[in-house]
Amino acid sequence: MAESFETLGWPQEMKDQNVIFALESERQRHINIHDRTEARNLWARLSSEGERHRAICLVSGDAAPIARLHPTIKGVWGAQSSGATLVSFNLDAFTSYGHEQGDNAPVSEAAAFAYTAALNKFLEARSKNRIQIGDASTVFWADATDADAASLAEDAFLAMFSSVDESVEASKVGAILVKIRMGQSLVDFAPDLAKGVRFNVLGLSPNAARLSVRFWLEDDFGKLAENYRRFVSDMRIEPLPKDPNPPLWKYLAETAVLNKRENVPPNLAGNWMRAILTWRALPADPAFHRPNAPSQRQRG
């Protein structure tokens, strides 16, 4: 009860908020009750009870109740503020074999909740697991048995493609960037980070009430870091400019009318990111159009 807050000594900020619980023995390891395997299994079992259509989930491979409508995903630049869906079937032309809604691509309710909850967390405004590359809201995460290594890989990836401030330069991440940009391979000075971390990168862009996947990459972090090192080497010019390692958005802005980020051609950001992380040729199309596009310098 709200009137019990003062009696219990709880702060007023707790009102109307979600509250989670943890065992004292697990709290310092950041393990909450809902993170425990037993709790997850119980929630999955309770949520699957009742008279609902069951099918083989395309994500888990288990027979489970299928989500007819997937939860919305918020935070994608340019999409509806109320959120947009990654999977939806709202027209007859999108259906087949008499299936309706989510039955056309069966994903269990548990899996649908899990992936949308994770993406919504990654896409939060101040999330360290997102960067904006053109029209592609890009999220990334690491998977490793060593949580510290996973966190370091995520911080390093963010620094590779974003502006780097003095605090980053003075950190362990800054030291990693310096070595990579000087031509050293990650496997030579941080082998555990290069081979012990699996990395995922997902680019999402708006498409009416839906979301489109611009790109999806999964590889060892060491492989992605090596391809980034090659990109830095390929883009290096002599003598070095004032900013020898500009963030990716500055490259893209040079292809846009008036050098504005919002004018970057559609699909270009995703194509560049994919090319860098897989060490393929950069897309050449903008090079043929850019000379005819007025820039701010030309207009001035």
C-alpha cells in the first residue's frame, strides 16, 4: 500500500515503479530472483498454460504457445514513438496456408518476450550497447564466459565507431584502440579478448509500422577487430589530418547533401558497416553522385 511507504522507510521514488528481488547471497553478483533458472522455468510454464495454439517455435525448437502479436520495439531512430514490430502479419497478402498473424512465422510467447525485452534495453537512449549509423540504429552485445571480457569488448566496439573523449583515451579501451590503430592485431596483445568473445551486431531501420534488419553479423570479436584494423589502415592518409580516426558518421556525412547526417542515402550506413566488419569493398555508388550534390562549403 502506498501509505505504508513512510512506515517502512522506503523512498517516494519507489512509487509506481517495478520492484525486483534478490537473495542476499546473490545480490552482489547482480543475480536477481527472475534471473534464476528455476524462476525462468516456472514463468515459462505458467505462461504456457491455457487453451492456446501450440507449435514448434522457430527460435527454441520447442513446442510452445505461439505469440500471435509480438511486443513493440522502441528507440529505433525514425520509427514510431509508440514502437514498431520486427515481426507482424497485418494484411492477407502476408499470410499463407490459412495461418493468421504470428502463426505464419511461429515464435513462442516466451521467445518473443525475450528478444523484444533485450532489444528495448539495448535501444535505450543512454545505452552503451547502441550507436546510430545513418538511418540504422545499431545494437551490439558480446557473449563470453568472462563477464569482464565481454564488457571490455562492448566498450571497445563502441569506441571504434563513435567519438572518443579523454576519459576513454585514458582507459584500457583507449589503450586497445591505440594499438589496433597503430597496426597491431588484437590476437597479439589480447588473445583472450580476440578468441574468447563471441560478438553480435544488429542494425535496425524504420519501415512504416515495422522494422527492417539492415544487417546482422556474428563472429569472434578478434575477427571484427582485425577487420576494423584493416579499415583504419586502408583509410590512412599522410600527412595525418587533425582527426586521423574520425567516427564513422563523419565519413558518411561527406556523401550527404549539405554534409548533414539526416541526408545520408538510405542503406548506405548498413552497407558501410557490413563492409568494414567483413573487410569487403566499400560501396561505390555515392562517389558518382556526390560531386553533383551541393555541400555547405560550396554554398558558402
